[in-house]
Amino acid sequence: MKVLAAMSGGVDSAVAAARAVEAGHDVTGVHLALSRMPGLFRSGSRGCCTVEDSLDARKAAGLLGIPFYVWDFSAQFTEAVVDDFVSEYAAGRTPNPCMRCNERIKFAALLDRALELGFDAVVTGHYANVVDGPDGTPELHRASAWAKDQSYVLGVLTTEQLRHALFPLGDTPSKDLVRAEAERRGLGVANKPDSHDICFIPEGDTRDWLADRIPMTEGDIVDTDGAVIGHHDGAQAFTVGQRKGLNLGVPSADGRPRFVLQVKPATNEVVVGPKEDLDIAEIGGARFSWAGNDPVTSGFAAATDDGFDEFDCEVQIRAHADPEPAVAFQRDGEIIVRPNEPLNGVATGQTAVLYVGTRVIGQFTIDRTISATANVH
Amino acid sequence: MAYFDHAATSPMPAAVIDAWTSAVHLRGNASAIHRDGQKSRLLWEEGRDQLSAAIGANPFDVTLTGSGTEAINLAIKGLFWGRNGTPAEREPGAALPRPRVLTTEAEHHAALDTVHWLAQAEGAIVEFVRVDETGTVDLADLAAKLGDDVALVTTLWTNNEVGTIQPVAEIVALASAAGVPVHLDAVATLGYTAIDFANSGLAALSVSAHKVGGPVGVGALAVSRDWSIIPLIHGGSQQRLRSGSLDAAGVFAAGLAAQIATSAIDTKAARLSALRDRLATGILAAVPGATLRGHATNRSPGNVHVTIPGLNSASALFLLDEAGHSVSAGSACTAGVHAPSHVLRAMDVADDEGALRFTLGLENSESDIDALLRILPSIVARTTT
């Protein structure tokens, strides 16, 4: 196949490109410029997006003997990922920008451009597997190395996108092996640190960064009864489940720590309470997609007038959260998930990814939650 | 399969490769007293003689530098300090006698970033002389801006992006009447248009060897004895205006490259112009919406620069590269990304116009041009929204 390898400058994408070359594909490397004003040096735990990273990617491509280009997606990235991130927070939700980037940039803007220019697929260094299902429709599965599995952030990919995605690292048992392989291949990026911060927030301080972009006004921190127990500098800087940074002078009546239960931009209130009030019995969302065949076509659920009936699955609500057994069904255009045990710390705006075994079935953006304790409204 | 990016760098002729690689075998430092040193020195002198002859300058007035960019920095900063005194010579807080620097917004970054540095570090006042939609300096605006307090005028002789050739004689005449020195960046001129520095009235002129098939790492600045230039690089005083060991092999090769590039220059320019016009005419006929940028007639014989509304230059360059054609978008890049061209902006070209720059050399043939013209329309169609 003629494939386009997205190369961030990090070790994973370099080894993924190398494996694509070794597998006999006709590989071209491309680095996505996501900022018009990139930082010069790599800093902290960011693994991409600086001039230094771009040059690392160029060098790795040169060592692999593949052509390499830098393509400018900064305008699309700003609109689809950065602006979306800000507006989601401004609305009191907690978005996942990496998923948005996969959905709108890597497997949309980049993939579209790749297909237009005659490529068959985009190669990335994600840890996940795509396999052909019984009817030939692609299926997305967790990586062999559970600890590195990134299928969650790929849960937004649709059938068509999966058909044109190649993840050569999916069956690698550990990241150490990828680093060793980079070393053995002389790719020069073997010892680069893993990236785990948000790439467009160079200082790593999301709250400060948001404060420069969202007009924030002081407001009240209230308990679940509505009693004012503190003040904040702007509700939008808070995330459900957050414990630090509340600066409540008065301890709670029972002395137990308090957590952010709800962010209400409309009234500029932050609702806090005990940990058990974070428990969520039901989540729902109308913005969903299926990674391959839908639950009915896959034979997991019975079809109904509303879509599909209850089926057993697992739900994962963060990149590094454990999957929780649940039932999912569709009603009134919405995907609804009821976990067997309450979920803890769910924020609207997060993405719920549904699994059956290792297979990713699909995802939806959480629009609403129902508290298990009924103390949060 | 052809190379259309000679303005970025030009292939080295076999004779230059031979000259360069044979000279590298010499072991003496060209400033050393012994005969080994003398042999190296002679090669360096021969190289400088040939390079000087190629630009019509007295060899002793030509300073060899490490790049065209360094030559431009030396000219602009050196002339500015020559006209205003160095910071060490000036009274603290004293006003600069000639703070204004005149240039255009369509310059190469080697000049633009240098004048901006002078503004920040030295308090220079940078004023941009208007260029018209062809990139040509507005002489009336230049005349209006000239004055006693102008340190220097610096501009491109030949615009590196769009190929426009400036009215050099008129610029020099206006500046000379006002007693102001002129520096010209002639990096894109050498080898395409005859240069006669000694009779030009210019204060300084910079060139670069690798643009004409010499080695990367050799630039040169010709300086008139009428003007004082303060050096940037201090040390062993190997040259009057630049310290650092003399690059005997590089300068020897650069001299030969310049000699080859400028011999029979009229014949060469005529041949390149014919290729250029064949390409430009072909593009304008076959690519809807394409506009030839730069001046229609006062342009480099080797430059075809077109813009197309909605063209994604990066995608088009990729497909051209894949088909074996090395082409450029013309503008400077940051981390490999092409920013909207400041040159095109100075010429009032809209940002949504995607640019393609083809710069030709003598090894290009009519069949190269025709092969390019066969695939270009479909590539543009595929990469235009």
C-alpha cells in the first residue's frame, strides 16, 4: 500500500513508520504543524509540536530513507481542537482534545488530504489493533499491551476511517520494546520522554491557560443544598471530580474531603460535596459514532424502534480509567449507559467508549449524568 | 524529472567539484608564512579575483563571508555603524545622527530581520518604501523618504520570490543625490544579470556562491571605498572587514562557479528567458486562475512565479515532487511550514492565493518544461479548493 506516516517526532510514530517500511509499504512521512508559532525547544512532558520535535521527525524519516514533508494544519487544529476545548470548558464541560484531534485532524483533515493525494492509508504510532470482522468490516481492538492501550482515544473513528488506518504498534507487548527497537534502528528518538500533557498548553497549567481565554468572574462554591461555603475565580476552570484548588476555608461538617460535583456556568456556581456524591448511575449522550458495525449488526443487541435494546458491554470514560461492566441501549436518539456499579467522577463533555471484550463498539459524548445518590441535580 | 529550484541552490558543475575537491587536499593555512600556506593563499586569491571579476569589483574591495546572509548583515549593520558610529563611540543616550533605514517590505529575511534587529538593539527607525503590485520600488516614495538623517538604503536587486528586477540606476541616483549609501542584495542577480559594481555607484553589494553552483558557505560583500563599514566578526584580521581563517578551497571553487555562471551571460540569459516565457505562457494558458506575479518584463530570466486562488501549495509541491519535479512555494518557512509570503502581501496579493515558484537553470531543457506543463494543470486542479 501507499501510506502516509504521521510523524510527531516521538519514538512511537518513528517506529510505526519504520515497521510500515519493513512491511513493504510505500511510505511517506509527514509532520503536522499544529501551531503557527511553535515553541523552539521540547519542554516538560510534551512530546510533540515544537521545532525540535519537527526536526527529530525529519531526521527519523531521513534515516528510514522515506520522503518527508511538513504540512500545515494549524488553522484546522485551532478551530477543531483548541477552540472546541475552550468552548467546551466555557460551557462547563470537560473535553478530551486528543480524541477531537484524532476525529477531526489525524483521521479527517489529514486522512482526507492523504486520500486526495493518492495514499491508501494513514499510519500512526497509536497502540491499538484494527482487524477485519467476519463480514469484512474493520473492527477496532485494544492493544496487546493493556497498559499502553490507546483504543479509547481512537473510539471516535468510524468504519471508513478504520479502513484507512494502520497501527503497526498494536501488537507490541510493551513500550520498552518500542524504545529498544528505535535504539536498534538508530532512529535517534529512543530516549525521548513520553508525552502526556495537552500539546497546545506548553506550561502544562490548564487552569491558567483557560483563564487567559475564557472571561471568568468570581462566584460561589456551594454544597448540594445550595449553601454558599466558599468562592472561586471562575467556575469554568473547574472539572468534576477535582479536589485540589477549592481553597475552602471551612472544613466540612464531618471533616471529609469535598470534591467538585458539578460546574454550572449559567449561575457561575461550583457545586461540591463528598466523594459518594460523585457516583453516577446513568450517562447519556446524543452525539455518537460506531467503530465498525453497530451493536445490532454486530449481533450484540436486538433492534428496536428506538435503535437497539439493552446489551452487556463495558464502558470506559477516560483514557486511563478501567472499563466498567454496564448495559447500553438507545432511546429517543440517545445512547444510554447504566453501569453495574456507579461510575465515579463523570463530567459532561467526556467521551464514553463502549467495549465488548477487547473490541471497541463505539462512543458518545456524555451530555447528561444521573447521580446515584440523587443529591446532585 | 527536473530541478526547478535554482534560486534555493544550484547544482555544482563538474569543473567546480573538481576544483573544490582538489583544493581541499592542500594542507596550509592561507595566512601562514610557509610555502604550504602560500599555496593555499594563492588559491584563495585566485578565487576572489574570479568572483570579483564576476561582479565587476576590485578584488581588494571584496570581503569573503560564510554566507550571503552574513554579507547582508555586514553591509546593513556595518554601514549603519559607519554612518552613526558604534555604540562604544557614541555618548550614552545621545541621539543617532542618521537613525533612519530605508528598505521595502518585499525584502529577503536576511535584510528584514537585520533592520528589525537594528531597530530593537540600536534604535534605528525602519521605513518601508512602497512597492507596487509588481514588487517594484516606488521611486517617488523613495525620493520623498530620503534625507540627511537616512543611514542607508537597502533593497534586493532581484527579488528572490517573484523575480522582479529593481530600477537600480534610478535608486542609486536618487540616494546619491541625497548623500545616502545604497546596499543591494544581489544574491538572486549573480549569474542572471550582468553586475558592474565598480561603476554602479553602490556602497555595497552582496552575493552568495551556492546560488550559482559554488559551495554553500561562501558569500561575498563588495564595498565601495567611499563608505565606511564596521566589521561584525573580530579576530585574526585575515580580511579587512572579517576575521576567521580563509576558506581557500571554498573560495577557489566559488570563484570558478561565478566565472562559469557569468561568462557569456547575455546568451545564457536569453536562453533562460526563452525557457521562462515558454513555462509562464504554458501555465497561464493551461491553469485557470493562474496569475504571473512580479514584473512582466523586468524580471529574472530564470524566475516564473505564479499564484492560484485556493491552491494548497504544500499538496501541489508534494505531487510535483512525487512526479520528480523539484519546485518551491518561494516563501520562507518556519519548521517547514510556509507562512503567507510577506513579499506577496507587500504586493497586495490575497492570502488565499497559493504560490508556486519555478527557478530555472541552464541544465533545464524545453522538454523538461513541456513535461512539467503536461502534469501541472491536473496537479493544480487536484490541490485547489
